Amino acid sequence: MGVNAGFYDIAPEFLSVFEEKLQQPGTSVSLRCVARGVPLPQITWFLDDLPLPRSDRFHTDTYINRKGDRVSILNVTHMRVEDGGVYKCESQSSAGVVQHFARINIYGIKNDNSVFGIMNRLYDKREARLGWRVEDNCRPAVRPMPKMSVVAGHDVRINCAMYGYPIESVDWEKDGAAIPLDLRRMMLANGTLLIGSVERSTDSGRYRCSVRNKQGNTGTGEVEVVVMVSPKIIPFSFQDEYLREGTQARVMCALIEGDPPVKFQWLKDSRPIPSAGMAGIMVRNFDDFTSILTISNVASHHRGNYTCVAENAAASAAHTTPLKVNVPPTILPFSFQDEHLLEGMLASVSCVVSRGDLPLSLSWEKDGLPLVPSAAKGVNIMAHGDSMSILSIGPAFPVHNGNYTCVASNVASTMRYTAHLSVKVPPRWTLEPKNTMVLFGRSTVIHCQAEGFPPPSITWMKARGTEVTDQTDVLESGDEFHVFQNGSLLVKHATESHRGYYFCAATNGIGTGLSRGVFLQVHIPAEIETKMQSFTVVEGEIIRARCEAKGDHPIDFTWSTDGQTIESGQHSRYYFKDHVTPSRAVSELTVTNAQKMDTRIFVCMARNPYGGDMANIQIIVQGIPDAPKIIKIADNGNRSVELAWNPPYDGNSRITKYIVQYKPIQGDWTDEVSNLSVSGGQSSVIIRGLTPSVGYHFRMFSENTVGLSPPSDVVSVTMEDE
């Protein structure tokens, strides 16, 4: 295959390789490897990892075929037993290296150099099984193996350079002890020992391979394996990602591991820095494992990539860090143009960077957050060249108030400069005062809220009288009033004195301010001052019950008794009359020809739109009492009689006395009557001085402050004979 060289590298790869072979002594063998890659690789041959023996029997022929591939052929003639081993072709270029291994086995011979016989060969490529039958005794051998130096952490392949086919077994020892085989230590079918990720402490030493044939003949060989630790650099960097001019820079290249001696070399942009230093750069080895590079005064020409290369016998290591030098930006001070910038005006500032390395990045922030013109109404940002940015706001409103910061950045640093924008706004109502009403004794809030910038202060005043032109007093928080922070006024437990005009003024020094007058109406619910009354009249007289109420007019009155409303004219004897005085409303109930049935409680209910009240008026109608009822009359001998009675209805007036009248049965109630007065508290009396054997009539009267009752029923009694 042709290769278009010069554009990129392609690692070597084999197109054709040789396979394992079994040869008779004295025969010849031809091994062929074909490789390609960019650049075209070279092919080198090895036997048991050693260069080919210097012998006319070994001959290599290398050429490039028509496809542009590298072809190398190794011819070995008149093969001897000691020519057996692992043959390797290695293809290498600047793009990489690739190797191929295969064992060439040669049958062993007797000591007299005659063929000792081979009877059978069984070979299965898939299962890699070899079987032999050897008729005579021969001794396998291991050719001398050179010292191996390997790098710690790498995998190592230790080949037992044995010959004298067939070989029954291969065993490995390290420092006289058998090597345990595990996941890290493995032995291939051809006897090669593989050790993964070698370590100095466990894998350095002398390795012995012992080979044995079926007849028990053995051969041994030793190889010394030295595990070397390659340098490993602790990653480093300059103290800051970006260094300013004039500062000092220092980096330390220190090894975390690596076998001495170690050679340090510093490069700048892949070019060596002399150990004596250059242009302000000084290099000093601190100890065997540390080298320090110092730049005393950083300048722009020190920019670049600095590489520390540490090398020992095992390998070399390198670490590179960049040094970036830049001049930070300097922003010229700026401010918004007008101390008294009013709402609706245009505001603009210019951010100019007077010094600083390019490229520069200019951006704006508002109150610490990125300012995006598309998301901020009325805000426009315009760049002028690489070092100037103009911020304009128009028209400006209070929403634009805040701290505006110009941010200038380059690889050296980020600088900020901030100016405050304050858009002045005269007061305007957010909650305008309105006429308000409140019930007597209740509290109410008169709202007055305004906005502006600066935030306006709110002042409340109240007219001393009830006219809007009356002189005013300033209100402050106290027992009667409280002014909230938002400007609203709380009127506590309103009374009639709180009725009147209130004025709210909002000012912030911008413009003339705001003022609004409102009227607070204190509504008084109907209230009856005298909640309980009692009247006493004599039966037949006129009852006049008066109910007086104060409060906002109109006040309506309703009369009721026993839960039933009394309508005017409902009873011929009941009349109502309502009238109003300057201070109150009055309702009078008139009952003509008072009767006992009118003794009751009358309820007066006064009501207006803001509430109501009620009063109880007790009417007591007094009349003459009822006549007593005599319940007992008994003679008490032949000259006295005991009379007993039940107290009658007293006519709503206490009975002051009882009058007992008696006469002979034949007598007349007008002429021959005897009267006996008894205290109103008594219910019996003994009448003395009567005549024996005479019959008498008895009757009684009750008397109260109103008058005398009708007479009771007449009872008779005849006295005993003497």
C-alpha cells in the first residue's frame, strides 16, 4: 500500500510475520516480516532479546516492495541446536515501535554430534500442545542471558534463552526461591515469565530458569533483573495563573521518586535555559531531587512555557507550566452627570480603559449582577473601540436606580469601577386618602401612601373645627392616633371629637409635594341612656312612658310588651308620639284609662342605621284591693267570735288595714253596725263583747292607699246561750 508521507505520522504495523517452527539440525530456515508506517519503519532481528550472533550462517535481507512496505528476511543456514530460541523482529520509527516473537525449536543431538532420533511429533496450533518421543539421552541448555534493566511500574517479559528441543518443563526461581504464579506473575507455554507492573522491592533480583527434558536431563541459566525507578515530577505551576509586571515568579521542580543521579534541565518554549540563567531567570539545584527556577522581576518577555526535564538511567520525565504576564486594566473614574436627575431624563456614562493589555473585555453590572440590555428596558450599551464602552439610559425611571459597575478584564486581572444612579421622582399617590366613616368607639385607618425617590415623608394634620378652612394641628402617634410607617393614620376608639377634616401631605424635596384633605365621619349608633324605668299610676289615670335616645338621626322607635310589638292605634287606649330635640330623639307611649292589665314591662327599642339600644319601662297600675274572703268563723264562747280570711289581691298597693263590720241579724248595715279595724298584716281577729244567744252578720273590707274594697260576702253566727 502506498503512503502519502509528510502530512502525519502512522505507527508501524506488521502486514506479515513468521510462525513458530520445528527444525532438524543442519537444515535452514527463512523468517520473514513485512511492516508499514509513516515514516517507513526499520526492522531489526533479535534472538532471545540479544542481537543475532556474528556468523556467516545468519543473513538478513531488507528491501521495499512495490507497495512501499518494508520487507525483512532472516535466513539461517546449517542450523545448530544452540540456534534454537525466541526470534524477534522489531519494526521501529519515530512514530512508534512494534515487535513480533516466535520460537524456533531445533532438535537436540548426542554428545558425539549424531542425531539421537526423533520418532514422533505431535503439534496442535489451537491447543499449543507438543509431544515427543526421544530414544536417546540428550541434555537441554540455557544460553547466557545479559543483565536486564526495567523501569518500575512497567510490565517485563523475561525469556528463558533455552535450546535443546524437546523440553518437558521450565521452572523459575528468584533469589533461590520458587516464584509463585498469580495474576501479576504468569508463565507462558513457551516458558517466558511475565511480570506486570514491576516493583523494586519485590521484583529486583536474580532469576534462574531451569529446563528439563523427558529423560530428566536439565539445564539452567540466570539473569539479573534490576528495577529502576524513573523520575516522577510533582506537578507545579507559577503562583498565579496571570502574573503582573514587576512581580516575582518562582517554581520548584521536585521529584516524588526516581533513582539518582538525576540530571535537571529547564526549557523555555522548548529551548534550553543555561544553568547560569538568562535575562532575569536564575536556575538553582536545591538538592539531588529538586531544582528551582526564579524570575526576580517579571516582564512581558518572560511569557512562555517553562519545562523541567528530569532524567536518570531509567527514563526521563518532564512537566510544563505556562507563565502568563499581562498589564491589568485601569479604568478612568466616571459618574452620572446630574446630581438631580429627574424621572424621564437621559442618563449616560462612559467607561474608558486608559491602560491594560489587549484583548480587553468590557461589560457592565447593575447591583452586582450582569447587565443585559435586552432584559433592561431603556438601557443601551455601545462599544467604541477596544477600550471604551458607553452606557446610556433613557428615559430614566426609578427602576433604573442602583450601582452601575464597569468591568474591564484581560488575562492579567479584572478591574471594576462603580457609579451610583439616583433618579429623583416627585411624590405620587399609591393609595390616595378618601373620606372615611367609623362607628363610635371603633378604630379605623385612613390610608395615605405615596411613592417617589427619595421616599416621601408623610405628615398628618387635623382641622380644629369642623370646617375645611379651620386651623390645623399636626398629628403624632399617641393615645388617640398612630401614624404607620407606610403613612396611613390609625384613629383609635373614635369619639365625636374625632369627627372632622384630616389632611395628608407627602413631600420628598422634589417638586411641590402632594396634599389631600378628607372628612372623617364618626357615626353614633342609637343609645338609650336610661335602660330601666318604673312608673306607678292609679287605675283610671293616664300612663305616659318616655323613651329618650341619642345618636345619629334618624332614630326609629319600636314599642313592645310580652314579646309582641305594639302598633300605634292597635289598642284604643295606646298612643305613640315621636319628636326630635337638638341633642336627642324622644318617643312617648300614652295609655289612657289605666287598668290593672296594663301593669307590665314595656320595651322601648331605638335604632338607627349604625346600631340600636333598648330600655325596659315597668308600669304599675294601682287600684282598690279586692274584698277579703272569710274562710273561718267560730264562736269562742258565748261572747266572742274568731274570724279568719285569705288576703285578697292588693290592687298593686299594699293593704294597709282590714275593716270588720258586724251587726245583729235583725239590724241594718247602715245604722246598727259595729266597725273593727285590723292591721293589713293580719289574717285573723277575735271579736269580743258579743251578746249571748244573739245572731250576728259579719263582713269585711280591704283598704290600701287607693281606697276601700267592696264588702266581702256576709257570714252569720249565733252566739251560745249563757
